[in-house]
Amino acid sequence: MTLADGATFAIALFAYVATVAPGLLPADAGEFQLTAALLGVPHPPGYPLYTMLGHLFIRLLPIGTPAYRLNLMSALLAAGTLVLLARAARLWARGLGASSLAALTGGLAAALTLGTATTFWAQATISNVRTLAVFFAALALYGLARFAAAANSRDADRAFVLFAIALGLGGSHYPPLAFVAIFFVIYLLLTDSRLLAQPRRWWRPLLVGLASFLLPLAYLPIRGAMDVPLAPDSLDTLPGFLHHFLARGFTGDMFAFATAADLPHRLALLPTLFPFQFNLGLLAAALLGLIGLVRRDWRLFLLLAGSLILHTFVTITYRAPQTVEYLMPAYLPVAIAVGILPALAPPPLRPFAPLLLSSLVLCAGLLNGYAHAPSFIELADDRSTRQTVEPLLEQAPAGALILADWRWTTPLWYLQQVEGLRPDVEVRYVYSVAGEEYWDTWERIVRERPPERPLLMTHFYEFSGYATEPWGAGFLIRPRPVTEPAALLAPLNATFGGRVQIAGYSFRQGRFHPGQVVEFVLAWRATGSLTPP
């Protein structure tokens, strides 16, 4: 590792650790914090490698809560990704004839481009599986860059093995990487057209890559047989394993919007998706870099443009709300294109043009980071997830049932199963049922539960014959008639006009500041006619 690589890693790690989420998170992030801590099985495709790495990281790092430690792992992976990306850009820049200084600054520009991208920075500070996916994609690109720059067949074969390991581990962890891998493999074969005719050179990478792909998957049936947290039934059978790893439950979501009616509306998102990540200076630099490659290195152009376009198409036609997160592998070719732009300056303009271009793209990257940093600095102090679910769980009546959507189910489960908080309370995830409105699903569960069992909900719904009242950050639902408030309220015995009696009140917040929205709960009952005379 060079001094530049060490500086890149250290600066990136400092930035991400300084803005890392302080602990418990909702939704998928909370699920990963739970399953990594207890070696469970997350939702399809199961993410076995991430779960094992996360568990090891949690066990070895004696800082804070398990949730916080897993957030820190994302920061470490993100910093490592930037080093790999910078090295890849540097190798390709040297191959294009750039000086050592121009290649060095180009690599830094590539790292700065990706490192300051909105979603990449956000994912670098929370527990998630996509940071590891992008790490393996960057490792594969670095392997390709080493393969292209190899001075002899021995160096090329080593780079080939590294590339195979990256694809194997990456595909096992995050199967959608298969789409960018198509152009990765095409570039490999175009770089050395004799490779297919030389089986002795590719059988070893093939076996190593296959082993890298299969070995982590053994975790799923093994842990599934142990009835670990969130493991689905029959995961230890071949049909159950294939159903989970291949995410067959989400089959209809892939290419769901790849229709003549929907695709134009999805394409209309593109002017928003990429400017959300990169400023106009970086986008212009990436475009110029791709255009310049058409004549200088068409193979590299095909690699970058092909993987960018294909993964973008797959992402925008996928039916899921986290489009900017699924798009993350497409940010890598954008960053590489920015990094190699200085190397594409015409020879008559050297050495001044590459240094000028390097300065411009570095400035654009710094401005990108300057624009995004305040939001992440503010989010680094966000403890709203724990502040929402912990009081709800602590104050729940004995033996209560809490109905929650996915966002709040996972942190509630984490508090129960990892921290041992209120095991007497049942937290039930309310999932969508085919052919049934979501509101109707909640109502059906409410009416099916024994009336004597206390029932809390994380969302406000009103059902006929039931009273819904605030309870901390959630809501208590009781059969009517209700004459006394059950929530923890400050008592206040006041009557207005002989018609309205105030029974109590509470504030959600403990402190207030100017401009803040204040949540106020007031319990009252009618003691007389409310009809105006």
C-alpha cells in the first residue's frame, strides 16, 4: 500500500466514523444488527457472508453496543472500497499514458467522487449489505486493472485469481452483481483473447471463484437447522434453501417496470438519480472521460459504459423503493471515468492539461463533499430509533402484544433478543397479505386477539368499536367504551364550562427550543352536552 492509499483510507475512515450512526437503526438496518449479533438469517438472499463478518466484527470490537459496532464495519468497508477504486483508476490511467503524478491525482479524484456520493456516504455510516457489495465490485475492478497492466503471464494469472475471488464472494453475498459482472468478464476476455484457448490459465481461477461462491452459502442450511432468529422454515432443505437464496418471493419485482407503459416514467428518474449523488462538475467529468475512452481504449469504455447502463436499467425497472441504494454498483464506473479523465488529455497539451484537469476534478469532488457533509454531521447524533422504540417496549403492559410494520419491528426485536428487554412482550410484524388491504390486515389481527390482552400499535388506526389513544411513541387500542385514560399522563383536574373535564396531559419531548414541533397529548371527557345552545 502506498502513502496515497494509506492517506485515502485514513481520511475516509475518519470522515465516516465521525458521521457514523450512533446505534440502533430501523427497518433492514435493524434486521442486520439483530442477525449479525445472534448469527441469524436475514431476508432473502440471506447474506451469509455479511452476517458472519458482522458477527466477527461485533465480537472483536469492544466499543459501544453491537448495533454501533456493525455501523462501524460499514465505515471500514467503505474506506477500503475507496482505496481499491483509487488503485484501479491509477493503473488504468498509467495504461493510458498518464504521468505518475497525473495517475495519482486521478486515483484520488475517483475515490473522492465515490466517497462523497450521497448514498455511498449514507451507507458507509449504517449497517447495510450494499457497502460490502460495492467493496467486492471495487475489488473485481482492481483485479481487472491489474490484469490489464500485467507485465507477464504470471502477474496476469494472479490478477485473474483475485478477480475470480471478488466475483465469487460478491455473487454469493449480493447476486445482483451478476449484471455488472457480465461486462467485467467481457473486458477480461477482450483484454486477452487467448485466454479461452488456454484452459490451464483459467481452471484455477474458476475453481477458486466457485469455492468462494459456494462456501459462504453453507451457512444458510446449517444455521437454518438451528432455528436461529429470523431463519425461515425448511431453510435446511434444498427447496427451502433455493427459495431463500434465489429470493423467489421477489421474482415478480425484477424487471417489473420494463414495459412500454412504465419504462418512460422510470427513465424520467435519471435526471434526478445521478445529480442526487454527484454535482454537475463530476457528472461532466465522467461524461468527458467516457467519451475520451471511445478512441483511446474502447475495451475500457465498454467495461465502464456497459456496466453503468446495464445496472442502471436493472435498477430502475426493479420494483422497490430504495432505488438509489440498489444503484450503488453503477456509481463505480462513474467514479473511474472521473479518475481517468486527466490521462485522456491530448499529448500536445501535456503535462499541463492533465494537472489542470486533475485540479478541477479534485475541486469538484471536494465541493461535492462540502455540500453533503452537513447532513451527515447532523445525522451522526440521531438516536431517534432507540428513543422511539425503547420507551414503547419498557412501558408496555405485562404480556402485551405490539403490532408493528417492518420499520419498527426490527429494532424492537433487537432490544428484546440482543439486549434482553421485556421478553414477556410479543412483537408481531404486520406484513402485507396478497388480496388484502394493509389497513384490513391490521384490523383483522386486532379483532382476532383476545380482548383481555393489552394491544399496542406503532401506527394510528381507528377501528369500529375500539378506542385508539397515544401510548409513548405508539398507540394503545382498547374495546369501547373507554372511560379512563390508560396512558401515563400528568394528572390535571380541570373543568371547562361544566361540559369538558381534563383528565391529564403529557409532552412527548422533555426539552423545547424555538421553532420545534411540540407533540402534546391531552385526555378529556365530556361531562355535559357539547351541542351549542
